[in-house]
Amino acid sequence: MKPVNEQFAEMQKKTLESLEPMQNMNAVAAEAFERIARKNYDLMGDLVEYAVAQVKTPANTTNPQEVYEQRMSETKAFAEKVNARAAEYVALAGELGEMAKSKAPAASAEKATSKSK
């Protein structure tokens, strides 16, 4: 029978080994959160710029057609920005998926190696 100190040391080692895959995925999750939050921040900035531009457009001008055309132009520009942001989100999702896949095999291999011991 092993001394208690050795048993505790072995238990601590196995516990740390079992937590390692979760720590790897936690790093992926933290990076994913940061990158998505920054994309959301950029998109909200675009939304604020659009809203401010719409509010600043004079509503009581003598030429309503001019106001309409200006607002349509601003709306079209905003829609183009949103479409570009959507493409950025799609690309980001692909990158994060690849990152998660690259971490998952390492975690699985570590788990399989520790099970065989």
C-alpha cells in the first residue's frame, strides 16, 4: 500500500491531467468570446453611425425628395456595411470552428493516452 502522501500526489496529478482538455477548450472559448464581442462592438458602432446620420437629416426641408434621397443613400450604405459585417461573421465562424477542431484532437489524444496508463 502506498503512503497517503503518494496517494494524494497521484490523485492531484490525475486530476490535473483530466482538467487539461477543458483548459484547452476554455482558451478557445475565451478567444471566441473576445473575437465575437469585438465584431458585435464594430456592428453596433455602424448602427450608431447610421442612427445619428438619420437623426441629423433635416425633416423640415422645403424639398422632401432631397431628404428622401439622402436617407435612402444612407440606408443603402448601411445595408452594404451590414452585408460586409455578415460576411465577416461567417468567416469568423469558420476560423473559430477550425480552431476548436484543432484543439479537440489534441484533447482526445491526451485523454486516450492517460486512459492507457
